[in-house]
Amino acid sequence: MASSNNRGRLIIITGGGGGIGRATALLCAKRGDRVAILDKNGESAKEAADAAMAEGAGGALGLACDVTDEAQVAQAFALIHAQFGAPYGIFANAGIDVGGLIHEMPLERWKVILDTNLTGIFLTCKHGLQQMLAAQISGSIVCTSSPAGFVAMAAGSCGAYSATKGAISSLVRCMAIDYAKFGIRVNAVAPGATQTGMMWNNVPPDEVEAMRVQLCREIPLGRLAEPEDPARIVVWLLSDETTYMTGSHVVCDGGILAKSSISV
């Protein structure tokens, strides 16, 4: 999907140890990019970096990084810069999905969700933009939003998560305007139900299969996404094929947002 003249660029991916982030790292590796993979789980990040090298990456680095901690983000970006230089692309993807009704939610849980999903995106973009601007790189930033940023999920108990995704979408639009004059594009991918570990965070283990069957009945395309499905969108947004796209959202949800909730 990416054009061939993208080869060798540095792409930094947060939440890259698994799921959509890892799938993106491997697809970037196949096109010859260098990839720096950040994840709270350092072992997962390093394993993903090894897998990226096996797929043909021009270079790969896996680092432990908690995106809620600015000192860790700053240190990770400094280490990446020392090895590879400034990034061409950023995939700000790290996030968590913790459910709960608002009236029952402890303040600490609310803060953890916002710190990870929203502040983590802010810190990733902040330090990435600093390096891109200093190096005068006209590159591409992709942030992970969600259909939950546009509509309430039918299952409910999604207020905190949805609030962060709606905020990310607003932030993407604002950054797109602020950094267009530097040639830096900022877009969002909005994955739907995707077969990752996070997908089942709020589902009791003995209900996962029944939930999977129900989802496949309700998703117009009839299946959950594989991580590679939205990852291909991210790779495209990072490529020269989208040089006139900024402030946009690409929804990859199997038709969920296109479907009315009324069945007749």
C-alpha cells in the first residue's frame, strides 16, 4: 500500500508490543522502514523489534516505555534519536480499555484511562513533533481513535474510554491545522472490533465466545478485524500516497458506524 520511495524512514510506534501496533511495525518493516517500538511491556517491545528485523526492517529498536510518564517518553525518544535520528512517522497508538459506569467509577480509574489514552497521545506527539520540527522533517503522525469517539457503544459502561477517543479525534484536527505549515500531516485511524487482547478486557472469560458470535452477527462484514486490517490503513496514512490528507479519520470497523441501530 505504501509507495516504494518511503523505504528507510524511521517510524516510532507506541503500544507496539502487540495488537495493531505490532502489526503496523511488521508491515512497516516489510517495506524497509526502520522501526522504534515502545511498549509498557519491554519484553514485548523487544520481541516485536526482533520480528521486525526478520521481516526486513532497515533497523529496529524495542524499548520499555510508560506513555503516561513524560520522563520515560523523553528518554525513549532521546535513545531513539541517538540511534536513528529524527522520525518521519509517528503512530501514537498506546491505549487501554477499562469499562465502568460513571457513577461507580473511582477517580483513580478515570485518571488512569485518561492518562494512558489521552495524555499518552499528547506526550508521544509532543516529543515526536519536537524532533521532526528540529530536523525540518515533513512527516506524518497517525493517532488511534475509535468509533466510540463518535457514538456510544451499545453494550454501555464505556464513558471514560469514549471520552478519551473523542478527545483524541479533536486533538488530531487541531494538530493538523497547527502543523500543516510545516508539512506535517496528522490523521487518525478508527478501528472497530479487532481481534486483540484488549478486545476482551471487559468480557468475562466464559462469555468471550458467545460475545464473538454476537459481534460477528452484528458487524456488516460478518467478522472481527484482524490487527493487520487497521494496520494497513496506518501504513497507508504514513506513506506518500496520502500527502494531501490531514485532519482526517479513516474508519476501519467492518461497517459498524454505517449501520442503523434499528433493525426494521
